[in-house]
Amino acid sequence: MRYLFALALLAATSAAAQYPSKPIRVLVPFGAGSSTDIVMRILAQPLGQALGQPVVVENKPGADGAIAAAEVAKAAADGHTVVLGTNSPFSAGPHLRKVPYDAIADFTPISLVGNYTFFVLVHPSVPARTLAELIAYARANPGKLNYATGNTSGIVMTAMLASQANMQLVHVPYKSEPQAITELLSGAIHVMISSYATVAPHVREGKLRPLVTTLPNRSALLPEVPSIVEAGFPKFSVVPWAGMFGPARMPRDVTERLNRELNLLLRRAEVRDSLAKQAFDPKGSTIEEFSAYVKEQYEIWGRAIREAGIQPE
């Protein structure tokens, strides 16, 4: 029995030592040009160089990230197929609809990558230059304004804001942020809560007007724009995030290797600068810290969804 156990341990150690033995697939739960796609493409090449194998980014959009997450949950637990997951498939999605996986039990948390910066935006045709003016206009014209969403972050945060501000807005859902932003730019959509990475050029050109950031503090990218807390909403409790996951029961040595290389990468000045330009705040974490964070965020987003009165599909 001891001999068999020793052989199994030797085989596991040998497999981990050879990791990675082929290119690593990183699934992105959203389409090309989305903020998560941009973040992963910044990380892919240097991460591949550190690991000694190419990191291949594959976009698997659909079902608010559940399609990509489900594929990784069923993949071989050898570290060669992982997902850059977000709060959409891991924190909010399971509370909004039935998903074909357990967001906690079916995955191996590898590392927190960071947090997104979101803004409340309006088309210039909307007569509001502050959040207070938007709320006043919406209350005076119930049901006249619509809002777009391209992910669960937008769905939950806009529903929270509408509920806390007592606004009646018409929801127009889209499959991704880029689609929704196209409609916002045309004026067909009036309001949207979006990640800054996908709207930055349009904000700079004056085609969209940012009213507040959903972060508790102002963003260094647009320091003149107040935070949602400053605007009078201290209970706005959710912050969108991204982190890397593998299938459940990944070998510890493989998970540690990915965690170590990813965290070293997130400390590099040129990587941090590139991510900062996308309004993404790189974090990093230990495996244990990220595991606890995922469980905490699952509860926070679930509570926010219930308090906003969002009904599961």
C-alpha cells in the first residue's frame, strides 16, 4: 500500500513539474472588445512567456459568462484550461438564473486579478449633468428614459441605483457592452452603467457624459467626476471584479504555479500601467484570499440583487 501511495505521489509531482506541457487556454466570458477581453489580452503574452507556453485567449460569450464558466467546470483539471471569471458568472449570475455549475464547488480559485471602474453615463441629449439632475428628470418623467445593460454588473448596479433613487427606467438588455454602447452613442439608449475601458474614447470626444463613478472614491482617470458615495448613495455596495479560475480539484502545485506567475506579472510596472489605462485596478492575491473573496462576493451580490428587487429568470 505504501508503495502504491508513493507511486501516485511521484506521478502527481512529476505531472506538476512538467506543467505546462502545452498551450494554456484562457476562456473570456465576453466578446472581443469587452473590458474583460482587453484585460486578458494585456496579460496573455507576458504570462505565456513566464510559463514557457503560449497563452491562447478564447472568447466564449453568452449567458452573462455562464457558457465559458460551464466549459471550464467540465474541463480536465490539469491547468491547461482556465477562465478569467468575473462577478457576472460567479457572483451575480447564479442568483439571477439557473446555471449549469456550482459557482463555489466546481472551480479552483487561482488568484484575484483586480477590479473594474464603472461609470454612470448618459447620452448628451439627456438634460442632466449630475446624478441629482438625472434623478430629478427621471422622477418628473417616469418611464421616459431607458437604460442599457451588457452584463450582470450593469443589470445589478442600474437596478440598485433605480431602486435607491426611486427612478422608473425602462431596461433594454444586450448580450455585451460593445453592442449596448453602440446604441447609447446613437441616442436610442439614454443611460448606461458601463466599464470605462469600453467607453473611454467616446467620453474623451464628448459623445458620452459621465455623471459618477460607481466606486466609493473618485477615479484617477476622471478625477473631476464624483463618486456615487459623494453623490449621496453610501449603500451602493457592489464593485465588479475579475479573477482566474480552473476546474475543481486542480493539483495544488499547478494552482500555485499559476498563482505565483500571475501575481508577479501584476506587480510589473508596465503591466500595471497598461491595465490602469483601461481603468482596471490590478490586485493579485493568495489562493486562500481569493477563495474567501469569491465566497464573500457571492453573498454580497446575492444580497444586492434581492434588495434591488430583481426577480430571477
